[in-house]
Amino acid sequence: MTFAEKIRMLRIERNLSQTAAGEGMGLSMRGLQDIELGKLPRYESLLRIADFYDVSIDWLMGRTERRDAHRL
């Protein structure tokens, strides 16, 4: 699963519109649309996305299969 697919899946799992999810992460709707279409976010946005969805950056980036790898 690609980064963009994971971001879209997380948003849909929480039943959020792109507008609501973007606002929750401090991103514009267009910024979130770009990410869901495959554009990789800047570092600061990546941190906000991981925090908003409470998932690890390593999972988002495909380095682990565990969403919660950030919790020990």
C-alpha cells in the first residue's frame, strides 16, 4: 500500500471529509488532496499527519507493517 493510499484509508476509516481531515492536521484541503494523489508531504506535515491519525511515521512510509510502532 502506498503512502497516498494509507492517508486516504485513514481518512475514510474515520469518516472524515478532506476538508475536515485537512483542518485537523493544519493542512489545506488542496494540500491533503495533493498528498492523497501521491505527492509526498514536507517533514512538518508528515509529523502532523502521524500525530493526527496516531500512527507511526515508519508505517506511513512503508518501513513497518505495524501502525503503532511508535508506542513501546
